[in-house]
Amino acid sequence: MVNRTTRLAASAGLALLLLLLTVPDTAAAIAPTVKTAVDVASLPAPYSQWDVALRPVDGDSRVLALDFTSPLLHRRVSNRVYLPDTYRADGPASPVLYALHGTVLPPIDDHAVDPVTRQESLLHMVAAGGGYLQTGLFDVESQLHNAHFVVVAPDTNPDNSWCETCGWIDGRNNLIPNVHPVTGETLPADSHLHRELYPLVEALFNVRTDRAGRGVTGFSMGGYAALVQAMLHPDQYAFVASVSGVYETLFEPRLRTIWESLGYMRDQGYGTGATDEIWWRNYDPSQIATNLAGFGGKLLLSYGDACLSAASLASPDCRAYPPVRNPAAATIEALLVANNQIAVKDLPANGIPAQFIQLPGVHGANNHSVYADYVVPAANELFARNISTPASFSYRTVLPHFAVWGYDVSVDRPNDEFLSLGEARTDGRSFVLTGTGRVILQTPAAFAPGSRHQVTATAQDGGVVEQTVTAGPGGQLEITIDLGGDQQVDQTTLTDVLAIGAVRSTRVQIA
């Protein structure tokens, strides 16, 4: 059996590659009482079955601990809810920003090792209760008088974190077993957010439920996750802020080494970049960024300069966390600067406007400044204006079932590859499917129930198939398209280059 000393030494070495930083947690500010009018006892099912508890933190009615038993995660979860001074239980609903924390190293998510982990900021932030500590980096409490939106931070138990290397994506069963705490657990993290946390918050608080009133931000692994969340669910968020996050995981060798060695994808059941390349691409922001084209919201990416210049060394954040005393935090931020330069070129090239911010600091040291000086004003501005639904969009994913912008799509095929729903009108009148397999698609609810419509499917080889479809009670049309070209080999970069496979396109028009 590996003893604790050996595990600590190994964990400390791995931490040099991790994506986090420590700053001291700030005490809750003395605050006025905010009337929340939250009645946990009156929650309807299924929330009434989750043993929901809500209490002020340190007597501050604006900072609440929200705990409940998660059916999906099979455990008790802790969260923080921050109510701005403008929040009211009645009247106009407040926008809401979800804040996702970064990596926590499973073997040292234990307060017994605090004397060792406190010696370096990065190591401390990936240790015991890292999700809670990282939430404190943004110093949300200090901005409750400026922010005009509610902030919800999941997984804030001060003692330990459940999302350690989860990437905030859904895991899947895999032949490679996970042995916690050597590895992270395989968890349905994305489903927990969208099917449990978000609906519960909307049932408890007077917050907006529309895309234009919802945002997502995150730090480090959470910054990566904020990008992936927005790209997998572009119809769910209008504001997106990645703070010292990762933009490219598969083809940039240094970040791929980190992703492989720390098991972000492996722990969630997606193997390695060599064995499961297509799934790595499905959760790589650089590979699915085009899903954000035309989404009409605000995209913000920030990163530190690792205190590499004499000028930045004199800044308050570099003086507070000098690189010589925090070498791991400085090293990882330097890697992220290079990684984010890919985004600086890639996003505009794909027609995706983004704001890029670089401030002095090692990994995490400037999060409070990014939040106060950039995230708060940008989110306030975004949430105050109208965000319209795009007239058309394009979306690609490897997931065999997805729902986006009112479409519900399932594909049956023997292999794993990208399916693209392109040039798709949000009124459901036309779209292009590109991929292989048999696709069953439901259009948005844009048609009169019981109405009959002519559906014309034109394949890339010129073949035309026509059918008459009747709208269901909800106003959707269900259409089946056989793209053909079934293949047994999963899509990889090599099969793309060699043109192995038979990806096909079909244009569908509805009259």
C-alpha cells in the first residue's frame, strides 16, 4: 500500500502542472439584510425530496449556503448563493451568473495535508476544499453593491470537493476503472448543473430563466468548463467569462501533457487523446468554438502575465504572490498565456467576437480584479439589454443525442463522429445535416398542431426524397433522415486527412 508520505510527494509534483492558485478566503462583509422570501418548506416535487437547506453565511443574508441531496450525484452537495443589493424577492427577476471552480487533486483533498499544501499557492488551491477556496478568489462579496445579478457557485464545501477533475462535463462508463482518491470520480456534472442546480435555484429565487438573463464563468479548469458549457449549450447562456482557462487541450503539447497526466478526460471515462481522440475533440473548446458563431452574447477571456516583467513584478498582485515563492502558479499561468494566444487568433477567424484581458499576476492572483473591473461591468451591461434569438445557427457535436435552439436530434450509427446541424433556421423551416447514420430530428415548436407540411430532403449527390409530415400536439415536426455511409471506424484527425469514411450532407426544406 502506498503510504501518505509517498502520496503527498507525488501529489506535490503533480501540482506543478495543475491549473489553480490560492489566496486567503475573505470574511463576509457586514451587510444589510436582504429580503429573500425563500420558503424551502414549500418547495414542490422533486425539490421537496432533496432535503434542501438554506442559511446565511456568517450572518450575512446576502451570502447563503445552499445544500441539498443530489439524486444524480448520490451525495450531499454544498453551494454558495450571492444576492446583490438590487435583488428583490418580488418584482423584476435578477439575472444569474454561475461560477465554476477549477481543479482539485483527489489525493490531497484532505485537511490532514494542509501543513504541506499551504507552502505554495497553487498546491494549496488544489488541496482540501479547493472548490470553496477558489470561489473566494473572485471576492464576490465586495461587489454585491455593484453587481446587478445573482451569483451561484456550485461545490463549495470547505472540507472537500466532489468535482475534482470533472471538467463540469458528463462522464461515461469506461473499461479503465477509477479508484478514488487516486483518481477523480466519474460524474454526471453537466446534467447536475442543468437538471438539478439551475432548476432548484430558479425555484428558490426570483431569477431570470431566459438565456439573456443567464451567464457562466469559471477559473482554470472552471474557465475551460465555462467555454465548453457555452459551446455545448449556446442557447442557454448570453454571458461567458473564462478566467485563466484552457482553450486547446488536444493539439497543444504542453497542455495536452497536463490533461493526460492529471486525468481530466480519463477520470470522466474518455480515455486518452490517442485512444478517444474524437471525444477529446468534442470537449475541446477550439474544436467546437463555431457553435458560438452568431450567439449574440458576450465572450470574455482573461489570463495573467505570470509576473514575468519588471513592471508587473511591482504590481500589487505580483507583490502579494511573487513567482519566486509560487513557482507552480507562475509556471502554469505562463503556459496558459501561450494557450490563450490560440484563442486570440482562432475566435475572430471563426467570426466570434471576444474580449481578451491580460493583467499582472500568477495563476489566480488577479481574479478579484478581473471580476470587479471586467466581469461585473460587462455582465451588468449585457444583462441590461435585449439578446435576440439568432435567425439561424450551426452546431456540431459527437453526442448521439442533443437539443439546441429548439431542435431535438438523435443519431443511430456504429461509430463515433461529429454530426453537424448547419444553416439551421430557428423557425424550423430549413437545415443541413452532415455526418453519417440514421437521424431522427424534431423541429422547434414553430408549426400549428395538426398542420401538414411537405418536407424535401436533397442529398449532396442530387437525390431527392419528399414526405408529408403532420405537426404534433406541441407544434413540432418529427423527420427521419438516412444519411447513410455507416462506418465502423471512429473519426480521427488521420481519417479526416486520408478521407476515410463517407460523411454526407442532406439539405432539408419544409413548406
